Amino acid sequence: MTKRMFLVCVIMGLTAGWISAQAQPAKVIAIRGAKIIPVVGDDIEGGTIIIKDGKIEAVGKDVAIPSGAEIVEAKGLCAYPGMIDGYSFLGLQEISGVSATVDNRETGRINPQVRAIEALRYDSMHIPIARSNGITAALVAPTGGLISGQSTLIKLDGWTNREMVIKSQAAMQIEFPGIRGGRGGFGGMGRGGAVTADATRLIAELKELFKNARYYQKRKEFAAKNPAAAQPEFQETLEFILPVVRGELTVMISVHSDKDIKAAIQFVKDENLKAVFFGVEQGWKVADDLKKSNIPVIISSLYDMPPVWDDGYDSLFRNPGVLNKAGVKIAFSSVSASVAKDLPYHAAKAAAFGLDKKEALKAVTIYPAEIFGVDKIMGSLEKGKAANIVLSDGDILETRTNIKKVYIDGQETDMSNRYLELLEKFKKRG
Amino acid sequence: MNAIIKNLLISAFVLALIAPPAFSAEGSILIKNGTILTVTKGVMVKGDILVINGVIKQIGENIPAPEGIKVIDASGKYVIPGLIDSHTHIALAGTNEGSEAITPEADVGEVVNADDVSILTALSGGVTMVHTMHGSANPIGGPNVVLKMKWGKPSEELIVHEALRTLKFALGENVKQSSRTITVGGPPPRYPQTRMGTNAIIRREMLKARVYMEEWGRYNKLKASKTPPKNLLPPRKDLRMEVLSDLLRGKIVARCHDYQATEALEFMGLAKEFGFKVQALEHAWEAYKIADELAAAKVGISVFADSWAYKMEAAEGIAYDAGYCAKKGVLVSINSDSGERIRRLFNEAGKSMKYGGLTENEALSLITINPAIQLGVEKIVGSLEVGKQGDIAIFNEHPMSAYTRCEMTIIEGDIYFDRAEYLKDREEAYKKAQAPKKGGRP
Amino acid sequence: MSISKRSCLFGLVFLILAVSGPASADVGPTYAIKNAKIVPVTGPAIDKGVLIIRNGLIEAIGPVDKVTIPEDAEVIEAEGLIAYPGLISAHTNLLLEAPRAETSQGSPEFIAPAAAPQDRPSETPELCAFKLLKPTKAAIDSFLKIGVTTVLVAPNRGIIQGQSVLLNLNGEKAEPMVLKNPVALHINFTTARGTYPSSLMGTIAFLRQSFLDADYYATRQAQYNKVLKGMKRPEYDPFLEALVPYVKEKKPVIFQCNNLEDIKRALKIIDEFKLNALISHANEAWRDVAILKKRPIPLLVTLDFRPPSSSRYVNQGEDLRKKAEAEIYPANAANLTKEGIKFALTTFGLNDGSAVLKNIQAAIKAGLSKEDALKALTVQPAQFLGLVQQLGSLEPGKIANIILTKGELFDEKTQVDKVFVDGILWKF
């Protein structure tokens, strides 16, 4: 072997080690002595979690720790599954008032072709802040218009946006207008009565669009079988709405008033769609209809006023509890980038107004995992799932709780973030 | 016989002394068996508070109930001082005189709107008092006003006259109208459009006020002299200059909307140059960068917990701002600046325990005694002490817990928000809506 | 008597005769309204009476057997009809010419921002409604049809809006209509467009500063006029010049108060500057009768009951809002009567006669008696506007504004049969 080749081998050997260390956590980690809240199943006092190859190898009270494992003493701490944000703008917004830093809203009404993952700024300053509060995954959604685009489900760790992908195209986002009643009730300035939004026209428009998409598909198929036949002209909108129409891509419908929710339920049924609802502020009024439809609900931020006075000052707070008791599957969301870290506090507030505390925790862990179809790999501390684990000094839904460690795919993540950077810098003043 | 009568008289006298105090129905209430967080005098695990005619008369265990008084059972609940939001814009018919840069003659106290349902929103979150203010459209906006959330009372009864008179200043992006696009042929931009222009315009107005005060001083001296000149007329009374004169005389304190560290320091410099008091900086997202300067100058801050990154000047706001500054000796209050967030003031304050390491009581202080001191009303509100006004909120869990909610809000002994009543009304309204309509076929 | 003296005497007599001689052709016919029920308002009703109109004035009123019908009178048979005084609306914006197209925001004609409250580009205290009148028969008919014969017309733009004129609706020419000009200065609690003051608190400061400045201006003017030598003349200011009569001579000012708080704001300013003031609109006067009892002030209460958008009755759910519009606000007048607070009713905000009638009926349904409604549209506005000698009731010597109705006034089915304005029978 020549000297040069030897050097190359050495360099390769070194870098290989570095790369593999980044790509595959080969070591075994044992988190010992924590109070484990697996979310699925009973809590385990003084339990142990074994992490191997990025997955949970074992969870239990008396679990044998393999030799060579890195032991993390967690006595006095709680171990939770990482939380999942049902709807956020993480990575699409830096400074919300500075449009140059905002990428979550495309111009125009109908944009099924745009994909949030393709704009996701993985090194957004908001992601580490959310992550260091125990959030390990999030739906990142485009917004605006009638069809906003395709949302993406990401884990909050990775050196590139693509590394963060759990589901590249998670759902097609469709939005029905909200109830413009805020001004006339709680808005503060007070202006007349509420204007209840009416989605009937929009549903008709979508039905027409879906119908056209189906025919477009048929013409494409015909042309494929008959080379002599003319191909249909390429139509971007129809092309990108097809997966929804075919039932392959979930559609997330942003819907708000009771009337519109019922209309949307019927629409989903008529078109045979795989659907999730988002928002659903008046869902409590039609809880039984929602239960029967089996459509799960992502609750919008609780940091909002009730849409109309008559709903009551606490309607947004009570809503999740009412839906949950009626048997509707719910999950919480931050609807934010800069305050995405508040996800657990939405859940806690709903618990303050009637939602069972255990259900509240599920609604930020296993329920969003189920809703997004990733419950086999996350959402609870169970053997075989990804080692997305949060170690805290208390209830993660509580404001005062401090998060000590956050593991994503078995990797301990960096707990530093923009807040801490600036704090540390100015602490140096003395 | 005389001895018997004498004894009777003595007994009557003694009985009168130990009998429970008489009271009128209004403004009197007895809250029993709650965990009392006084804020300034510790925690009473199980205690009672007696309010008579709007004033806290007694805090202790097993207080006997005066006859006929309204009794609230707070067993298992937390009894805290009514919360004080030191920066809002509710209950006003208008918040900005944006047509010009300098408008201290525009006084929000003249446009109180007691019909604003945001008052009810505030009450539902345990807030009993707010400092409602000008917006941030002007370098010098105008006087603000402190209100009690007495829903249903006439507007003049909401005003808290004991509070310090405050004058709203603003610096930075809003004043510079940074978010406005200049259109060709459209209205020209309003001076100032830079932070240096903002400081310059404030300095200009202070200098003008000095001249105004001098004019009046000279006139008064001449008038009082032995031989006043023949055609002596007073100078023109200028409402704008009157307010600024009062600021320079120390009768009004400045509350300044600021984000950046530099503009804060420079504003404090202006205050020193002209001898006026900066009571607090509003929002102050970079206060942690100059905590020492703020503490030394006794300038307080009134901030958010973590609503940041919506403007460039808010891009370096950190959730540790409140807690860190508090630990450095700055008087910190947390505000809502929002008709929505005003219901969650206690949640926001709670965040300072995690981001900043404040204790429960320190966090609670951020929305009780601290804003009271900033507003100059700490003698009458801000903590649960005998002699203070009966402004009380009752929560079902510790107010710093994310699981808490406000059950009742009391101002000067009168109940202004009662969740139990609200739930009952909802129940009845629901039943009425479900009932079959009259006149139709069964 | 010498020739010169005699000629002087003749000349004098001739002069007097020429001046006071037989009236010109605009005197109009003499009428005798016969057999009507007469409701004078300031006296008991006469079941079967006679009303004599001559020279635009009421000459005589009395029971049929007590009043002689003059030879030159045209007899109007009014059996089955009721005669009332013509109604007075003490605040309207009727008959004003349509405003020029507004300069919208962003259009090239931009009003430069004022540098100080002293710059007042858009306020027009000197503006006379009289100069803006553009009477149309349709508008006049609409009001005469419901029995309104006298209206106060005020300008309707800006904060300090200008001066009103009082008109008898007797034709399409402005001059003969005028009863009094100007009547009062009108001020509205609103904001300026595109300039200072753009907020209500700015408006209040602006009003106070304006009155302070007018007072100061008058003082300096007076001082200057006294000395003339040795003092620099004060700069002429048409705006302040126009305000001085209201601040110094206490000419009447009418504040338009669109909600309860405006009433309080107005009272504060009125008391600070000791203005001679009335309050108009006042549809929330019922909400704080204590203030109005403690400090009485003439109220011109509008029949336009729409609650202000800021009202708590409008912002706490649909049910309450509907109740506010249908029951609570229409009871304003009834509530004031109950509390013994004097007020006149106006048609302010309603430009259509039938809407006015509907609202009067709603006010009556809400508890206002027909008698009190009539008083509030006749003697009370006459009193507030200083017209007691001329209008407000059917009395000899007063102006012959008379309406004859088929049915009792304000009843659903009642129609106005005939209207006399300034003694002339109106042709619809």
C-alpha cells in the first residue's frame, strides 16, 4: 500500500466513524430509575428503558441492563414519550411580521402542488426551543386559500430538512372560512352580530374539482392503454389533487362552525375521502355527528376567543373535553412557530375545563400519532417504537416543569436554543 | 337596682365591642377555608378573609360570619389577590391618535368605554384592575388610565384615582411605521421614520415644554409684581404643553413602549436630561441585556412571557427576560396587551418559574404586587392584607399550575365573576333552546 | 302750519302708509277651518271648533258658536278631522345638498397631516346650513305627510359642523322658509378624516383647545380694541372668530351625543366653558337618568332608536341584541318621561317620513303616551329653541302651522288630510 493510499484509508476510517456515529446510534442506552409514563399502559415507578438502534428495546420495572450500556440515572425524574404537535408552522416562519422570513402561505386560492417540506427551514430558531420543551415531532402545514398545499410530518431533529421527514406528504390542507363573529362578540370593539361562515359553495367547488380530477385520471388511463388516443393536457391542479381523490392522501379540512362541520362530514362521506378535521371550534355542538363519522380532530390553538358570544367565554377550553367524552379522537396543536413550545399547555388548559388529564396527555402523544398513521413507530413508550423520550422533573403538561433530556430516535438532542444562547451571552456581563 | 343597671350597661357595652361589625349588604363578603396566597405575608394553608364595605377587615382562621353576610366556601381552592394587568387597551373608545407624532393632549381617560365586553373577559381570568393605555403609534401618545373591572357600573366608577398619572411614550418600529409601504403619490411618510428621529422629536417637545413653562413663569412673576405692565396678557394655554409640563414637574411618570436595548438606554438618557421619571418600559424584549442599568435607574419593565419573533425588534426576545430581570432586582410585571391573553395572565406568569427559576410567590408577584407598585396603588391593592381593598380571585388549583381556572372574581367585596352562576345560566339557556316551541303541534 | 312743515307732515304720513300699507301679494288667503276637533296642546281640546287663519298667523280659535267667521275667509269644512299644531323636528339633516365626492384614502388629493391642534383643515364652525339648502318637493312632502311642518336643519359633516337654520316647510325656495338663522352651533363626537384628530380622545382635546383658544382670542381682541396703540394686533383667525360668540356671548351650542359616554363628555366640556348648550341624539339618555336629573339640560332625543355599535346590549349575543333594537332602545322616551326629564323628540337620522311615523308608534308602544309624544314634538322643542311666541301650539298670534288629521295623531290608521304652513294650504 502506498503512503498516499494509507493516508486515504486512515482518513476514511476516521470519517467513517464520524459518519456512522451521526447516522446510526450503535450504542445502547439504559435510562434507569425514572417514573415512566408510557401513555399506553400503566405508569411504572422506578422503571428502566433500554434504547438500542434508535428504538425502545425494553420498558419496564425490572429490566435487565445489557453490559456496555450507557446508564442514565433518572431517579426522581419522569420519562414521557415525546410530544407531537398536530399543526404548526415550525420551519416556515421565523419573524411572522417580516414576510421575507415567512413561507407558509402561497399566493392564490388553489395550490395542491406546494409542499411544506420543500420550504422547511430545518435550522429555524424555533425548532430547538420547541424540542427542548419535550416536543419531538410536529405537523408543519401551509395555510391560506381553499387548498393550501401539502403538509409534512417531521421529527424535530436533523441536519437537513429531509433528515427530519417522518412523512414527507402528510396531508392535503383544505380550509373553510372561520366564523367572523369575533368582532361582534368578544373582539373588543363590538360590531353587530356574528357572521356564520357558509362552506356549502366551497364544498360544491371542491366536488366539481374532484369530479374533474377523476375524469382526468380516466382520460390519462385511457390514453395509456390506447397510444393512438390523444393524451389529456397536463393540468397541475388536477394532477396533484388526484391522490386525495383516490383516497391515498389524507385530506386535512380546516373547518369551524357547527353547520360547516356537518356539511364537511357529508362531503367526506360523499367523496369517500381519508380525512382529518382541524379547528372544529364549534365541534362540541355536533359531537355526536363527529363521533359517528369517525373523523379525528386536530384542535386548534386554545389561545383564541370564542367565535360568537353565545358559545360562552370558555367554549374553546371546554370543546376538547366534550369531544373526547363523546368518543371523538382529538389531538392538540400550537398553530405557531414562535410559541410551538406551548403545545402541552393547551392540553393542560383543556384539562382545566373538563378534559380528563390522562386523555389530555394522550392528545399530545398517542392520539396524534394514530391520527397521522405513525402510531406503530411513536406516540408511546412501548417496545419497538422509536426512542423518542423526554426526561422531566415533573408533569410535562405543567408550566413549571423543567425538561432535562430529550431523545429523538435514541439520540440525545442538543438542549441549547436561541433563548439560552442569548441568556448565556448577556449573563457574561456579570 | 343601680348596680344591676350598671352591670347591664357594662355588659351591653362589652357585647357591642365583641359583636361582629355591622355592614351594609354591598361590598361585604366572607371567604372561608381557602388556601390564601397573600403574596406579601406568606401562605395560609386554610384560612378565611372577611371583607366589609369593600375593605379587607380580617384574614385568619375560623372568622365568625357577621349576620346576613354572603359566605363563599373556598375549600380546596386558592384565594389570591385580584390580578392586575399593567398594559392593555381594553375598555376604551379608541387607542391611538395616529394622525400626528406628538399628541399628549389626547387622554384615554376621556374615552373610557364601560360597555366593552373585554371587561368580562378580563374578569373570567381573575383580573380586577387594568392599566389601559394608548397604543404605540406615537413617540408621545398621551395619558393612560387605570380601571377596575367593575362590569355594570358607570364609567366614572371604574377609574382608579389613586393611581399614578402615566404618560405613554413609544419607540421603535411601530412609531417609525415600519410596516407601512410608501406608495408613489400617496401620503408622505410621517416624521420620524428612524429611531434617531424619534429621540429627536421627544427632545424637541421637552424643550418646547420648557419654553412654555418659562413663558408662564415670567407671566406669573410679572403679574404678582408691584407694578405689572399695562397690557399684560397671559400666554396661550396649550393642553399639549400642559401635559408635558406636568411630566417635567414630576406629576406624571413615563411608561415607554420599547423593544431594543439601545433605544431603552437612550430614552432613559432623555429622562435624565430633562428630569422626568421613567416608571416602566413596556414589552422591553431586550431588557435582559441591560438589566443592571434598569435596576440601577429603578426603571421597571412590563413584559410578555414569550410572545416574541413577530417583528425584527422582537427577534431577540427570550422567555427568560422576565425571570432574569426580576432576579437582577428590576421591578417586573407581566402584562397581556391583548383582550384574549388577559384571561391567561396567570399562565403567562407561571412560565417564569421554568424560564427564570422564580418561585411560586415571585411568579405570582409579577401579576399582583409588582404591577400595583408600578401603578402607585400598592397601598390599596396587589396583595391580601388587612386594610387593602377586597379585590380577590379564587382559583380551583394553584394559580401557577397549568391546570388551574378562575372560579370567582371579586372587586371590593362584590362578586363580578362567578363561574358556578355562569354554568347555571348556560344550563338554563340550553334547556330553553331544547324546549319545544310554543304554538306548534306537539 | 307753514308749507314746508305741511309737506313734511304729508311726506311723513305717505311714507308711513307706503311702508305699512296694504300688504303685498304674498300675504295669502284667509281661512276658516270649521267643525274640527282642535287640540291646541297648551289648553284643553275643543270638540267642535273654528280656527281662523289670516296673514300667515292664527287669528282666532274657539268653539264653533263662539267664533265669528270673517267675510273674506275661505271656509274649510273639517268635520271629523282633528287640528293639531304642525310638528317640530328640532334636529335634522334634511334638504342639504349632496356632498361632493369624498377624497378616499390613497387618492392623490391627500390632506396633509396637521402639525398641531391649531391647524384645523376640516372644521367649519362658520358654515351655515342655510347656504347648503337644496329643497326638493319630495323631501318636503315626505315630512309634511306625517305632519312635520318645522325642521331645524344642521350641517352634517365634521366635528364642529357649522350652524343650523330653522325652517318652515312652506315651499321650495329657501328664503321664505327661514324662521331663524343661525340657530345654534353643532358639534358631533366624531373624528376627522385623514387628519387630526383621528381619535375620539383627540377630538375631545381638540374641542377643549378650540374653546380655550377662542376665549383667549376674544380676550386679546378686546384688549387690542381697547388700546389700539402700543400693542401688536392679534392675528386674524376665521375659525376662532366664528367660535367666539358661543364661548363669550353664550350663543346656543348643540352637542350630538351618540351614546351615553358622549353625554358625559359633552357635559364636562359644557361645564368647563359654561356653554349654553343642548344635547341631541341622546338615544342612551335612559341609561343614566341620575346625571340628567342632577344637571338638567335640554335634550333633543332622536326617534332613530338604533343602538350604538359599542353598546353592551348589542355585544352579548343575538337574543339581547334583538331585544335592544325592538324593545329596550325604543323605550328611551318613555323612560325619560317616567323620570320627569324634559325632552323634545327629533327625526334626526331618519330621512323618510314613514320611518319617522313607525318609530313614533314604536316609542308609544314602548310606553310613551300619545300626549307626551305630541308635547315632545310641539311645545317642548318650541321652548328649547326659544320659539314659544311663534310656534308649538294653536294660539292666536302664533304662526299658522296646522295639520288636520283623519284619526288621532300617531294612530296606525291615521292619515294627515291637510297641512297649513305659514297659513298656506300645502298642495301635495
